[in-house]
Amino acid sequence: MRLPEFDFTETQTLDEACRLMAGSGARPKLIAGGTDLMVNMKKGLVSPGHVVSISRLDELKVMERSGGVFKLGACVAVSDLAESDEINESLGALGAGARALGSPLIRNLATIGGNLASARPAADLPPSLMVYGSKASLASVRGVREASLDGFFTGPGLTEIQPDEILTRIWVDIPKAGSGAGYLNIGVRKAQDCNLVNAAAFIALDDDEKTIRKARVVMGCVGPTQLRSPAAENVLTGEKVSDKLFESAGHAAAGDAMPVDDFRGCAEYKKDMAGVLTRRALALALEAARRG
């Protein structure tokens, strides 16, 4: 299918991009890597009158550590995340999520901001960022505001980003000593972004290295958006680590899952796998916490 006609602007500054996104009547859409927008335009799912490119804005390609926080520009390529030694050492779950995303070609084109803004329930980066309690910066002509990723996704393909806002940066707190996270996914075929279920887990241990002081569990593909599992987190918090505890947390996470039957698999199987992946992600998180 041919692309519809549209105006195209390669912006030179973030201010210019914000002004264009604030324009009325042109139905503007942002593009960086283009792995989602161009496909959706060809399918006729979206028909913007104006495509605004931010792919050349160097300030959105910054990936740097400052103190205990990683600042990730929205236009950082997923492949850069996947191949970064510093990311893989400090934010192992995020590195794993990046490596799991699609094929090498897709990872080279796709951006961290695009993977979040597309709000696909099966995406790899949302759980592996949410598990660290990450936040996003959203810019517009009105200024910049900060949004927690916990409430960022509002439905399939929907986020709290307003039509005139641009996702510019992600802020990720680096786990302190005694803390760590893990991410796992299972897909229906290799080398494609087609997850059946994914899950990420974070734990922070007390000084005894045995008692869980804080826990976060995030699942994908088992609801209209990525889901935190309060039940699993409650099971874990204040308890001493053990295989039995992680198994109980997995069962609790499965209880919070809300999958549906689709071409990827049946709801019952997805619910079971949500529990299995949660348990395994917790084991990875424990390894990372004890290394740290």
C-alpha cells in the first residue's frame, strides 16, 4: 500500500519540534526510527498531515550516567542500549529487554522513546524500565513535565503523552548495593518483536542479604497495558528469600494477570507463563542484588 501524502519537516532544535507539534489542523506525528509510524501509515491506521522528524536532535541521543541516575535520550537506538557495557552492568534488566527486542535491524532503527510511545502491551522496554521506577520527561511549548512510567500507559497504543508533547528523556535510578533486577520474555517466534509474555522483577535486600526490603514486579502481554503485580510484591516484601517464596510470588503474579485469547496463545497458558517468568525474573534479580 502506498503512503498517503503528507508534509515532512526535519527539525533542527527541540524548540522547533515543539512549535510544530503545537500547530493546529495538520495532525502532526513525530518520527525518529520510524519502525512503527511508517508501518501504521502504510496500513492506513494513521494519516498525519505533517510528519515531524526529531531523528537529528543530538540532545535526544544522550546516554549518560550522572551520580546514581542514568539519563537516556528518547532517540537513543535500542541497539545502543543492548550493546552498552555500562547499561548491562548497572541496569541488567534494561539491557536484557533491549537485546530481546526484535531483530538486529529493528534494534538499529528503533528508539527507546518510540518503543515507549507506541504503548504496545507486548513491548520489551516498558517492563524493563518500569521495574526500576523510571520517569519520563515530556516537553511542549508549555514547558517540561515529568511523568512516572507506572501510570504512563493508559491502554493499547495509548499513553499520557498529550498530542503536542514530545517524549524527550527517560530517567532511571541505578540500583544501590544489595538491589537488582531481572527481565525475561517468551515469544512465539525468533528474531521478531512478538512476545507471548514478558516479566521483570526488582528486589532490594536488607543488610542481612536475606530479607527483601522492597520488591517490584511488572508483567507484559497479560493485560491492556503493562501491569504491576501488587499481590506478588506484597508476598515478597519483608520475607526471607527462598525458592518457595519466589514460587508463591509467581502464583500471586499469575493471579494479577488479565490475559486474553489471541493469535499468540490462550489466556490460561499466558497466565501460567506470567507466573513462571516472574519466578525466574526474581531469581535473576536476586543474583544481581547479591553481586551489587
